[in-house]
Amino acid sequence: MVLGWIPVTTQVLVGAGPAMTALRALIERVAEPRTTVLVTGESGTGKELVAKAIHDLSPRRANKFVAVNCAAIPANLLETELFGHVKGAFTDASRDRVGLFEEADGGTLFLDEVAEIPIALQSKLLRALQEGEVTPVGQSTPVRVDVRVIAATLRDLPAEIAAGRFREDLYYRLAVVPLVLPPLRERPEDVPELARFFLARHAQRHGRPAVELTDDAAAALAAQPWPGNVRELENVLERALVLAEGPVVDVAFLSSVMTMKPAAPPTPTDTELSIKKATRELEAGLIRRALGVTQGNRTNAAKLLEISHRALLYKMKEYGIS
Ligand SMILES: Nc1ncnc2c1ncn2[C@@H]1O[C@H](COP(=O)(O)OP(=O)(O)OP(=O)(O)O)[C@@H](O)[C@H]1O
Ligand SMILES: [Mg+2]
């Protein structure tokens, strides 16, 4: 039964255009079997939302959905995060630690930014997927796990394979069913419905009265390129809702909202001489500016900042930048 959207505990997958309709049908078909699914798409296209929708429609829905962002965890810690470790496995291991595979037993493990898993660890992941068992660091016997894996990436995995950064066998194992989320600019027909959905959702969240979007304003939104995809659209509508002075959002008001720039970073005063603190502030400010310039696209922001995508995500987490 399709109602134009799938209820997913607290969230819904909005969009009645052909791309979203086809995607929804595919989600319903892959939800039941334990098949591994690979969700690809640009930043902000809804990859995590889709992974959650698959879990919530699957027979595993009563069990855990465990999400891990492989780019946000330092490479040397990822193995113990995923597979766990036993007491004494290394200096800091003062007790056993259950890995995320075991934590997701009976449920779904969402491996976000899967392309960032170091190549040395990829073979261990492949083994876990093939054998259905994991071996915690420092332990000799494997543990059986019943986990459905959904992976996501914004990278072009065939290109990563060609560059020697991703194992081809792992790619085929992950992409048993590939789900491709088209960028928002390729499905402008979904923009008005998404925009009205976000306006209503944020009105509710902020305890504000409902605000209406004029048809002209909806059409203007649909004509935008949205490099940050659905997340960027959502942010614009949250800002519009918060700043709206009346019950209607029209084209004029929208364009004033969309041209607003994030504030400039603070500069250290001469009484503040800590290099460490100033460096952190400078870094956080540059990251915010880069994200502002790229409208939230982290891959492009990392390029501007001349740091790796992984380093950017790590610093964003450290400085509380979302
Ligand atoms: N079809 C949709 N309907 C409703 N909300 C959506 C839809 N697609 C995306 N969103 C919302 O947009 C935001 C971004 O989605 P999500 O986090 O799933 O994207 P993502 O592809 O995982 O992004 P990233 O690559 O940056 O991690 C979320 O708030 C999500 O709820
Ligand atoms: Mg995501």
C-alpha cells in the first residue's frame, strides 16, 4: 500500500515525482530480505533517511538500527568500533568492548560514508559480511552475528576502486541492491511538496503558527540548483519559518532569506594570546565559511580548506559544527 509517503517512526519520505515513486517501490521490495543495500547520492539527498526507512519496513524493525559514520571515527579506532575488542587487546583495553556489529545483532547496521573505511579494514568487513561472523580484536574465535548491513556513500565507488582505495570484491558484496538517490536539481517536481512539508514540520517544532508558501515562491525554489540538496532546502525553509513576520512566505521574502550569509568568525583580541585557542577559533571560522561558500557541501568545502574529507568531518564534530 503506497500513500505517497512511507511513515518511518518519526520521519517521512516526501516526494511524489517519478524518481521518488520508483525509489519507494524499490525500498518496499528490498525491505524484507536480508540483502545488503548500497545507497549512493550527493550530500543531503536523504541516504540516511532511506536506510532508516528500509529498516523500519523490514522484519527487523523491532530490533536496533545502529548507524556509524565511518568518516567521523579515526581510522585506527574504527576496527574496534565495528568489531569490538577483548580486555588486554592493547594498552588502553582495560575491559571487553562489544563492537557495533554485535550491538546491531538481529537488527540493521548502517555503515555511513563506507568509502572512508581504510583498505586494510575492508577485508575484515568483507569477511564479516560473507561469513556472518566477526572476530573482536585480540580474540581468536569468531562470534556469529545476524546483521543486515546497509551502506551509504557520496563517493563514486568504481572510481575509488580504480584509484586503489576500495576493494572491488567488497563493492560487489555491498552493492547487491544499489539505490541511487538523484540530486534535488534532477527532481525539481518534488521541491514544492518538500518545501511545504519542511515549513509545516518546523512550525510544529518551533511552536509557531502554520505559514503558507505561495505558488510563485514554490516555483522559485524548484528553479534553484540546490548543491546541498534536500538538507539545504530544509535549512532555507527553517530560516524562512523562523524569520517570517506574517502567515505567508512569498518570492520577495524568500529571496531575502536565501541571500543571507552566515556571520563572520570572531578575531582574537590582543589580550587573548593562546595560540591553541586562536588556532581552534580560526579553524572553526574557516570551516564555517567554507561550508557557507559551498552551501553545506562538505566534499567541496574540504577541497577549499585543502584538508581531507575525513579531517573535515572530524573537525566539524570537534567544533560542534553541523
Ligand atoms: N525525501 C525526503 N523527505 C523528507 N525529508 C527528507 C527527504 N530527503 C531528505 N530529507 C531530509 O533532509 C535531511 C538530509 O537527509 P539525510 O541526512 O538522510 O541525507 P544524506 O544523504 O545522508 O546526507 P549526507 O551525505 O550529508 O550525510 C534530513 O533532515 C532528512 O530528514
Ligand atoms: Mg548521511
